[in-house]
Amino acid sequence: NLKNVIMIDIFFNESAEYADIIFPAASFAEKDGTFTNSDRRVQLIRPAFDPPGEARVDWKIIQELALRVESRLDRNESSGFEFSSASEIWDEMAELVPAFGGISHSRLETEGGVHWPCPDMNHPGTPYLFTDTFPRGRGLFNVLELRMDSEQPTPEYPYILSTGRVLYHWHGGTMTRRSVLDKIYPKALMEINPEDAHRDGFENGQTVTVSSLRGSVSVEVKISDRSPKGVVFIPIHFSETIVNELTNDLRDPVAKIPDSKISAVKIERTIMN
């Protein structure tokens, strides 16, 4: 129901089909700034190439858009969209977020990386959190009870479908499916246990239709010991096999995580025209 959809990306993809305006962005190899790993190490990135054509780095796109909106609104002074570099943006973050207070681009250039929290320039950073204790004292353990809220197999839908990623692709494949990685894993495959495949007469490379209460997709069979008996796996990366047409919209009541890993499905041989 949005009046306008604005998209910033480096490639045209399925989401772009819904966009009214598309801004071409610079890739990771075409911009400077920082990235932070899961271990909280902040590191610099530096451009190896210039952005192609009219592509720009993300912050410049957002800043230019904001300045034009402010101009339309007859704002005499900008509300904080007058940066000249990525390092200036980081400095503002460090000023406002105490955990970043002791990190700067110049320090990262010298030290190669700093772990937050790092409250001041004399602080060495924090490679390990909670080495001696936790903020609340001792760690808190919760007892979990088994719940059967997820959709369960039935005689009509006897398999459990689990979805996820494969080694060679990332999310929607915006970048990986435009690389040599797509030659290694070019299409979706349904992994099924050898005993299940033998019992139901499925063979490697056979096209089948996988259906749930919500929809159906066609996919090629891959017999694999990685799938437990009664469970099939289909990856999420392929727009031509939209596996989320099958998944349940149930959400965990506490974490709010969608129940995409357990859906009851049936598998049928695809009738080719």
C-alpha cells in the first residue's frame, strides 16, 4: 500500500520490480567506511575501484536525497546531512554512542581493528565480553518445555519441509547468482533421505511438485543422507522456486521468529506437458 518505493542496490533484482525509483549503489569494493564482525571488531574498508556509471556510495545517496527534501521544505539549515566523508559520519556515531567513543578511522588505520565497547581513545577495546561476570551477576538459565505449535505431518502431508541456505549463495542471490558460484549451484534442489526416496519412487534429477496447505513449487530431486527420514530441504535463494510459498506464517510468541523451518508438505511427481 506504499505510495512510493525507493530502492538502493547494486543490481536489479526481484525487489526492484516493485520500485518506483532505483538508485544505483556502490559495492563493497567501491567504497570506504567500516564494517563490524560478529565478534564486535570494527575494521576499515577501502575502495579498490571507482563506482561504475552514476553509482554512488550509500551515504551519499541518502544525504543527497535528504538535502533535496530539505530544499523542497524550504529548510534554511540542514538537519545533519552535510557530511564530506565516511569518517565524519563515524565520528558523529562515536560521539553519540559511548561504546564507539574511543574508535576513529585514524585509529583503525593504525591498529587494523578495534573491538567495541571502547569508550575512549586510551581504552584498548574489548575482545572478550563478560570474562569475569555478567551485568546481572550470574548467568540466567531458563527451562524450556517442548511445544508442538509447529505444523505437524499428516497422512495427506507426510513430510516436514525445512528451508535454509546453501554454501554457495547468500539470501536472494543478488550477488552470488551473478558470479561463478551460480555455475556450481545453479538451481534449487530438494534434498530427500535415500530411504524416503526409495520407498516413494523418487530419483535423482526427477522433477517433483512439493505442496503445502499454502501453495506448490516444482523442484528437482537430490537424494542425500543429510536429510533425516521424513524431512526434505529446499534452499531459499531461487526466485524461480519460491519456497516461502509453502512455509507457515506462524511466529514464535516470544522471539517473533517465523516458523519457516517446519512445514508439512506432500511430494508428487510432476506431470510434464
